[in-house]
Amino acid sequence: MTKSNAVPEERLAYYHEVRPQIRDGDLFLFRGRFLVSKLFEKLTHSYYSHAAIVAWWDGRLMILQAEGVGIQAIPLSVAVAEYPGRADWYRLRRDSFPDPDRSLKTVLAEAKADLGLSYGYADLARALWGYLKKLKLRDPVSPKGLYCSEYVEKCFDSGGMSLTGRPDITTFPQHIAESPRVEYVCSIRHDPSKPDPRRDDDVPG
């Protein structure tokens, strides 16, 4: 994988402006300022270092993601407000799939079923090693842990909606961003120095 020539030009928007337009199955891709994020981006020649799935739960907009503590669901507003870096909304191109509404039910069911699994440090190490050595890798049959973009691709693949056509374990955030089945919409304007909005479901601008 080479560094993308199609890095999206940043289009800033406030969370409250776009929140009503975000739908189940949309994605958020993150470019962090953490040292580990920068290292990941450098090793993989990726623009992004993290990927997550969006889902509406009882009127609250959530993201399902594989983070260092494991696979979890947290309010999107909290994730964006606390994240030290760029948070980009990618819309799922539903017209790329024959029956997206039915398929997304399976995608989100898989995403919820995987909650509580460990973070896939071993899978990430295998993926990086395979990438550097140009090895072909197979997905584990019953993974005990998943890393972020592996989790995203696994969930979509389970619903017959593969975003990249790659094995889950070899899918990096940049592959998802470059998929013709998603499109960049905007970046959320936020100020991480302000308190996170756990009750208001908003992001401080």
C-alpha cells in the first residue's frame, strides 16, 4: 500500500450541524496526534490511524470501535471531543449494495456481538509484519481480539458488504478511506480542552 494521493481536503463542520444526517453504518476515521498513531501511519503509509462504525442507540449516536481497552461502544460526541486529532465522517454509499438496510442489520448485529472482545494486538502485529514482508495472511477462524480496521471490515464482511475486498486482518484504516463504497463528508470541529459532552450529545466547537 502506498500513501494515498487522495487525502481529503479538510471541510470543517460543527457536530450539531451534521448529527441528524449521520446514519447507521457510517464510519469515522481518525488521524491522531498520539506517538503510536504517528508510528502506525508511518509504518503503513496511511493517512489515518483509527476506524470506527456509527450506530444510533435509543436516540444517542454511538461508535463501535476496537480500542486499547478492547471492543467497546461509546457516544460519538465523547469520542470526537476527547480525541486529540482529526475526526472525519465518511458516509456509507448505500447504493453500492443490493439490499443495504437488510445487510446493515447483520453488520450491526456482528458489531454488537463482538463487544467485550480484547483488542487484537497479536492480529495487528501479524498484519504489520505481513505488510512489511509482503506476506499473504488468512483471517483467524474465531478471533479472540480484533484491532480497529480489522473489526470494521469483519463486521461489514459478515453482512456481505465488504468495504475493501481484503482479508479482515490485512485491512488498515487507509484501505477503508480509499474504498469506493464510502465517501468523505467532513471533519468535526472540536476543542479537546473543553469538557466532554456526556449528557448533551454535542461536541464543543
